[in-house]
Amino acid sequence: MEKITSRRIEQFTIPSERLGATYIEGEGVYIRLWAPKIKEAHIEWVGQARAPLHKDGDGYFTGYFSDAKPGDTYYFHCDQSRIPDPASRLQPDGIFGPSEVVNLDFEWSDQKWKAPSSTKWVIYEIHVGTFSTRHNFQGVIEDLPRLKELGITTLEIMPVSQFPGERNWGYDGVFPHAVQNSYGGPQGLKELINSAHAQGIAVILDVVYNHIGPEGNILFSLGPYIQDKYHTPWGEALNYDGNYSDDVRRYFLQTIWQWLTEYHLDGLRLDAVQTIFDTSPISFLQEVAALKQEAEKQTGRELILIAETDMNDPRILDPIDKNGIGFDAHWADDLHHALHTTLTGEKDGYYEDYGGVEQIAQIYKNGVAFEGDYSPFRKRYHGKSYAHIDKKRLVVQSQNHDQIGNRIFGERFSTLVDQRKLKLAAACVLLSPFMPLLFMGEEFGCDNPFLYFVSHSDPELVKAVREGRKAEWASFNWDHDPPDAASIETFEECVLKDKPSNEMTSYYKNLIGFSKEFRQLPLQVEHDEMKRIFLSYGDNIKAVLSFNETETALDIKGWDCIFGDISSGMLPPYCATVLKR
């Protein structure tokens, strides 16, 4: 592993070895392209004649141009095809336009920055395009003081790699090294990260390494980036363990190094890692973890890797030297599913596995609901024990982009339940021993939908998206047709036009304060037949979560109520109360 990682560092730090166009002040621009399916490659600097690239062997083509500079745009001519740079850092005119040389330098002011300890993180997930009416990074920057006041420690940004058009969740990116032009490009993202650090807020980025989007995807024509033996729900699986897989890994691992060192990000969240198929002795994900450790040494900062996975497999968090993957945390869906089913009564699709106060209490105790237990939805046994895993390494939520956006009408939880249940769900997340995540707007009870939206230019692809979404909802027995994902009206419905400070905001602010404090204390979990869960943090803090539809009596002798309402020793229905002595 050490030899492999050392070789990677050279590939990512020596200008002539880096994929794409690398500008060095006083020297010029180095070009490197990997295209083993191509016989000849040329570069076309826009407005100038073509120049041949040197064939280096192993499918690599290189060039050096002393007069090239940032702002210059170019195409590659690969045999008979004119294409952008697959390792482009900026596509100023979108996915079909030329690539642009980017100056990697930036005037950072975060030299003394140190992220809050991840044991106290409260993550706030945003989609840049719908977070503000600006639809870009500047719109996020303007709202950072409000997020700081709320108590947010960490901003999680949904994917920003270049995608088709201006409207997309980000998971259809086709230029993994580039930052979406309509959001503000590389400069805009760096300004956002620098501004967040100035406010004391860490920033992590959602990245996608399980597939490449369908429109504007040039990779598959250049080299063996995919292989037939694996498939994902979104298309062909990437080639991390077949012939030429070292070079495929190099292409994607360079983005890991880029985000963590050049962009000063505090971590990454990797999308759906269970669909990153890899049987290698040293897996792609282990290489990601090892590279992160090297980035920590170079930057002197603690960096965090979070995996999205539905496997209930603690090996993703186990150290590499103990045959684990070496990630720091992962999304854990069981608490969301159990809360959702218990509070809404929905039991379709994967929700059939969940529901009930006893199961929620079990998740607080064990971290997950399934530890090798039978899953009726999956029709098999599922999961493994998390007894050795610190619960602060499991990311939980009552709302996120998937659980809202993958509903047929994109309904937020605020439109499915009343205020009592909505507040209880928030308390169940923020008073838990886990790492909490909020989805943008939930802190003020936002009722905007968060729908799936795209802006593909290919009508056949738009048709395929519509049909695919219908198929995805088949197990939920939803009879209606969904809103048109390609319509601009669908996108506009999702935009947060106002961010009021209201009673719900105060409720969240108090819970966030408790969350940072309580997670540092030892936890005891109990529940009773009256549908109540008791979370005892240390000897002097007790959170009571009542799922009872009626008032229930509670003996609080010797305790003071510091949050919630328990007048005359009676707990209201569907409530959260915090006691202290």
C-alpha cells in the first residue's frame, strides 16, 4: 500500500505527470491525456492551429506549451473526434464546449484554520442550485452567518462536478475534475470554502465514483473505464479491478487529491460505495483512505471520509491494517427509516423492514437495526454487529436529499406529519449519540418539495429519465405520474426563496447545542410499554422521547426540565423533553 500511495503522490504533484492541463507560472502548461483506444491525439488551442501530442506509451499522450496560460481554451482531437479534456478543471461553455486552463493559485486566508472535532459535527446538506435564488456559490456564501448562528459546524455540498445544463442534482457529472460552470467554477468553490472557514464552518463535498453520467460522457470512447461484469442502477460500473484499472484509478484518485489539498476541503462524502465494485487485494476505496492520510500529512489538518452505504457493514470503518476500508464515518439509514415508518405509518418498499419504538431504541443501542437479522424487503439476512464502532461515526438524519427527492412528489417530512411529530423526529436525530445531518430548510420547517430535476439536451435521454423514475417507484405503489424532471418549473419549486427565523429555528438551535454536548457523554438506552425512549447521558442528563399519541405520566422528582414541556408531571403526546439534575 505504501509503495502504491507514494507512486500516486508523484503522479498528482509533478506537473508533467498530472492528467489534464497543469499551469505553472513562469513555465507554461503541461498536458497529459490517457486514451489507450486512440492512435493519434492533437491539441487545438481555440483560435490557433492544432499541435500534435507525444505518444508516451501505455495509452498516454503528453505535451508542453510555454506560451499557454490560464484562460486559454482548448480541445483534443482524438483520431477523428473533437472532444474536451476528460480531466478538464473548467468547462466554461458546458459539457460540449472547450476546456479552459485554470490557475490553481488562490489567495487563501484560512492558514490557521482547524475544523471542529468530528465528534461534535452537525452537518448541513445543501444543493447549491436550489439553496438560494442566485443558484450559485455566492448565494451560499451570503447565508453562512445564519448557519453559524444556528450552530452548524459542517456544510455538506451535493456534487458540483460539471454536469449537463444548469439544473441537476449533481450525480450525472461527466467531468469529475471540473467544477460546475454555472455555480461559479473553481474560483467560486474556493471562495465558498475560504468564506466558510472564516465563519468557523467546515466544508465537505459529495463526490461520485460509482458511475459517470450519460450525457457528454467521453470517457468510454477513450479507454476501458468500464467493464461488463458489473452494473449499477445508473449504468455501467467503473473498472477498478480489470485490465488497465490502475490508470482508471489514477484518473479518479487525482480528484481526491485535488479536493483535499488544492481546494482545502475538510472531507468528502462518497456516493453509494456499495456500487463501487472491486475484488482487488487493495481496493480503490482503500486507496482513497490511504491517499486521505497522505493529504492530512501534507495539509496538517484532520480530514474526514464519509461513505454512503446501505450494507450495514462495519468493515467500511475498520482500519486498513485490520482488513477494513479505513473510512471515518458512514451514512446509516436505519434510524431514518424507523422514524419515518413509526411517525407516518408508511410500510411500502424498503419501509416494510421498519417501524416501532422498540426498533428505534435498538438502533440507539446498537447503531443499526439489522446485525445479521432477516430482512423481509431484501428476502435475505442483512448486516453485521457494530459493537466495536463508536456511534459518533454513524451519520443519521430525519430528512436528506434522497429520502425527500426519491418520493414521487418530493414531499418534505413537514408536509407528511404534524408539527409535534416533525419536532419529535428532529429531536430523535439531534439528541441521538450519532453524527446528525440536517437537510437545507428543515430548520425552519420548510415545506418546499425537493424534486428530481435535470436539464439534459437529448430528448431520448429525458424520456429514459422519466421512465426510469417510474420504475424506481414501483415498489411504493404510487399511482400518480411524477412532475416532469426536465421542466424548469420543477426546479423552481425546489428553490429556497426565503429562510425565516421562527419558533422551529429556535427549537433546532437548542437541540444542536445539546447534540454537541451530549454526544461526549456515556449513554444508556431504555424504553417502556408506553412508547417512550429514555436516553441517559452520564448521570445528570436524560432525554425522553415519547411516541405515545396521548399524554403520559412521568415521575420527574429530583430533575429539572431544561427543554420541552412536562407540566404537572405529564408528557404531551409525541414530544421530546430533556431533564437535568
